[in-house]
Amino acid sequence: MEQPCPEVQADRALVAAALRGELPAIEELAYRLRCVPRIVSAWNVRLGRPLDAHDLEDLAQDVTVVVLRKLGDYAGRAPFEAWVCRICRLELLNGVRRKLRRRVAIDVATDELPAVAGPESDAAIADAELLHGALERVGGVEAEMIRIKHFEGLTFEEIGARLGLSANTAKTRYYRGMVRLESILAARREPHDEGGRA
């Protein structure tokens, strides 16, 4: 079994120190949680921007609270930001569903047609869930490379510095992960495509 990289081990120690109430660790986690608004915004773009700026601001605050509440659940199997990214995704999907339910409730009360077509939003959510599931199957550092590159917009130099790797190693593992991701997504699309042709 592959040992966690030094960065992940450091994250595990940092979270443990924060849970013990050590102020420097708490301050470091607070600093690193500044990634939350960027991550929820990136997921929102990927879903076709179902949430507006006000919704995203509220969601970022909610995600931060959820992360702090679940800090004891962080097992240190992936970088801290990757764990936060998963929470951001889940909370965003929940936020989109809540917004759609509210709109449907309002539309029923006023006898108006929904302002947002449900199937389009459902398709976007399904696409995001498919992508996330495929990234889970890619796993390891490769999946984290993809998440960090696409959801946080970091360069390979920045990714390498975060994960304790050279920029070239980061780039190699990123492309290896992308090949694996495309293979998984293609395999998942094939049965659906064949069903459509039948």
C-alpha cells in the first residue's frame, strides 16, 4: 500500500493539532480554508452557474462551518484541500437542489412555470456526480492533481510545492491521472451510448 506523501502526513498532524486547540494550527487551517469560495465557484461554473453570487457567498460560509464541524472526520488519506473540495461539491449540490425545490414551491403557489428547467439542472448535477465518481476511481495523488489544477487553478509549480513534488513530477502525474480519468469516463459512457442506439 502506497504511503501518504509528506504533505498529507503534515496535513494530518496539522488537523490533529487544531483539534487539540493549538492556536498556530487553528490559524493555519483558517488561512487554508480561504480556498473554499474559489472551489464552490468553480463547481458552480461547471454546473452552469445555477447559484448567483449571493448564494455562493452564503454557501462558502456554510461549507466552512461544515468543514470545522467535521474536522475530526479528516482521516489524512488525501491532502486537506482535496477533502475540503469533496465537502464543497456535496454542499453545492445540496444547495442547488434546495434552490430548485424553493423555486418549484414558489411556482406552484403562483401558478407560474418554473424559471429554471429541472431536467437541465438535473443533467448538470448528474454530470458533476459522474465526474466526481470517476475522480474517486482515479484516486491518489493523480486525482488530487486534477482537482487542484481545475478547481483551484494552480500552476504545476504551485501544485508541486503544495504536495512536496517537483513541477515535472506534478505534470507527469497530472497527465497520467487525466488519461485514467478519460478512460473511466469513456467506459461509463459506452453502455449509455449503446442503449441510446438500440
